[in-house]
Amino acid sequence: MPKVTIYTKPGCPYCTAAKEHYTKGGIEFKEIDVYAVEGAKQEAIKLAKGKAMVPVIVEDGRVQVGFGGG
């Protein structure tokens, strides 16, 4: 089971950068499209403490909103 979950949406360059970062690092992750998975958008907003933005990255229980490339 991956220890990283990334909430994404189609066309999001920061989501793409985050996925590339974990892929290059050899870290498995689970991607959840907030538009394709029922309830995912609400879950991502809850994890981000009310912010409606992606990516929302959950790694070992820590939540990161957005991705800055490193």
C-alpha cells in the first residue's frame, strides 16, 4: 500500500510535477482525481483545511497543500 496519496485534477501542472517528483524518486503513490472519484473533492478540501486547491498530498499522515517542485 502506498504511503503517499495525491489528490489531483486533470490539467493541473502542479499535480503533474508532484507525480513526476514521486515517480523519479521511486516512491509509490495513489492518485485520486477529485473530479472522477465520488467524494474525493470534499475529502481533499477537508484535508486542506477548507482550501479548494490541488494537489493535496498526504505522505505518512502529513498533509501538504500544493507542490513547489521539491
